Amino acid sequence: MQLMDVVTAYLYGSLDSDIYMKVPDGISVPSNNAKRNMYCVKLNKSLYGLKQSGRMWYNRLSEFLLKKG
């Protein structure tokens, strides 16, 4: 029997495409007289709540199960 932590699965999913989001509050941006909404951040990992998160988690689980036979 093997155990897998599924509670945080969405937090560790890899992304298969580039996804950008607005800079979250609390993160500083350069203050060169530009508006805050002029900046964005690129995600390196999947986030809970992304439309792609479920698909990425399913892909990762499928790959793992196929490797295990």
C-alpha cells in the first residue's frame, strides 16, 4: 500500500503554458512613476483556483499511476 498527499496537490502542479497574473498586494513593484497595474508576475507552479489546476493535477496523477502500472 502506498500513500499520496492529495490535500496540497494543486500547489505543486507544474504548468504546461505561461500564465501571468496581477501583482498581489504586499509585493513591492518598482516606483518609477508607473501604475501598479502595469506590472504582472509569471507563475512557476499551479495555484489553487486556477482553471488549469485540476487538469495539471490530473496529468501528474495519471503519469504517476501509469509508471506504477
